[in-house]
Amino acid sequence: MPDFSRIFAALKPVMAEEEGRLAVQKDTSSEYSLVTKGPSPFPQHKGQPMWFGAVKLGRAYVSFHLMPLYMSPTLEKEISLALKKRMQGKTCFNFKSVPDEELLADLKKLTAACAAAWEKRSHLSATIG
């Protein structure tokens, strides 16, 4: 059985690179998630921060979620072929082994593009009022 804690440890820093633009919602040994620092600009979030993404240790794999992919179809062009092979749905990538350096680089690039897209749309600094 794979050591999912090693996979989690490899993926968490990729998401953590965006801590400067986002706020940590959860930081445990099995989940690391980021949200916007301010309230969401969308009324359905009722003034709460908007969920950006997470790394979650599961039973069968470690998942890497990026919500901006759901909200902006143009970001799909940023997904490498190697990452597409690990896609589950529109916003999740599953890992059963520690990703190699190339795959980690692809994931870093995609995560940065997602954060930049939200920053461009003012989702990261949104305020209600």
C-alpha cells in the first residue's frame, strides 16, 4: 500500500505557495485548504470566504482540488496532458504515488494560474458593500 502521507507532503507545498494571496482554512496532517482572505463577491456565499482549493489525504489516493477550474473554463488550457490523466471531475487531481518533478512543476504552474485568474477578477480581495 502506498505511503499517502509522503504524497500529501509532496503536494501540500504546491498549494501553500499561494498562501500570500489566500488564507489558510485548514492545516492538518490530512487536509490543507485555502480560501479567499475576504468575503466572496457572490451572494450565495453569504459573506463568507470563497474556497480556492485543498490537498486531502484519502483512503485510496491524495486529492488536489482547484475550484477556479470550475469557475473559469479558459483555465482548462493550462492543464498539462500528464495532469489530465489524473483528473477526477472538473477540479480534482488524484495521486496514488509521489509525483515526479515535472508533474509537480505542472501543478505549480496551474495553481499559480488559478490564483492569478482569481486575482485578476478581484475574487481574492473582494469585499461586500
